[in-house]
Amino acid sequence: MIWHNKFYDPLQNGRKFWKGGDSSTTTVTPGASASSADAVNAWVASMPQVYETQMKYAPQEAAQQVQLAQQYALPLGQAYQQANEAMYPGITNLQNTLTNQAQAGSTATTMPDWMRKNYMSDYNSQIGANAGSGIGADYVSRGMQEQLFNQQKYYQNMGLSLTGRQPLTNAASPATTNYASTFTPANLMNFMNQKPVGSTSTTTSGGGGGLFGLF
């Protein structure tokens, strides 16, 4: 309940007075809260417009992201790469060297000369007098194939480890705003109940023609 006076003089001769006049009382009656049925009906009525809006703007959002990526993704990645090379030259060079070794080793069809000689020396010491026999030759051949396979596997694992250190970009669908995900009957009912529409009534009474009070 709110009380009003239309003839209030804030200051007269250093003192506050109430002057005679009309006073009124305003009563605000809150409106009824929205029910679940009201919210569902409002949601059903508005949903076509929400869907139409999303179908209109989602492709535009996706196209914008694709355009921005095409225009700025590569320069941004190059800027980060140059910054890393400038701040961490040792680590960058080491990673590049190991990457080249992993690429070469994982696809090699022969062993390095030093590895082959070391392998032959070990196997000759193991098979002894049989080194020059057919059985010995087959043994050495199969062993060298296995050694080459292990070498390729070693460098493949190195390559996978180095790949995990690279901030590679993963292909993904452009993100768009899903309006329907938040436009639900429950959220709509909460919004409708924030400021219920009500009614007001005002009662006016006369205050006389002269001074009737002071404080």
C-alpha cells in the first residue's frame, strides 16, 4: 500500500509542513502466477518461430566460422610457430630432427650399416661354425628381417609420441547457437512468473483547506 500527498512543501521557513490537499492510497493486487499449462501453451505457440529463427541463422553462423577459419587459422598457426621457434629454439630444432628421423626410420627398407654390422657380429658369435651353412644363412636372414621390423616399429612409436606433442587441429562441425536447448516450458514458466501482471486501485480523500500537521 502506497500513500501519496499532492501538496507537500519540502521546506518552508526552515521547517517542513503538510499542506492541506487531497491524499490518495494505491493498492496493487498481484496477478496470478502462470501454471504449467500456461507455460506449455506459450511454448507451443512460440516454438515455430524459434525453429524458424534457428534454421535461418544457424547456417549463417556456420558459414561465418568457416570463413574466419579460412582467413585467419593459417596465419594464427604460423604466428604461434614463429613464437615457439623464437622462444625455444633448442626444443624446436630437436623436435624437428627427431621428426625427420622418425619419418625415415619408420619407412626404411634396410637397416643402417652400423646396425647391420653389429647384428651380424652378434649372430655370428651365437651360431659359430654354422654361420656359413644354409641353415645359418636362413637364420641370419630371418633375424635381420625381424630386426628391421623392430626398427620400423621403434621409429613409428617415436613418431606417434612426437605427434602427441603437436597442437594439431581436429576437424569438427562449426558450432551454432541451439536456441531450442534453453527455450523450454520450465524456463518459460519461470520467466512468466518473474513479473506477474496485476491490477491497481486508487482511493482519494480530501485533506481540508489549511495547515493540518507538521513534524
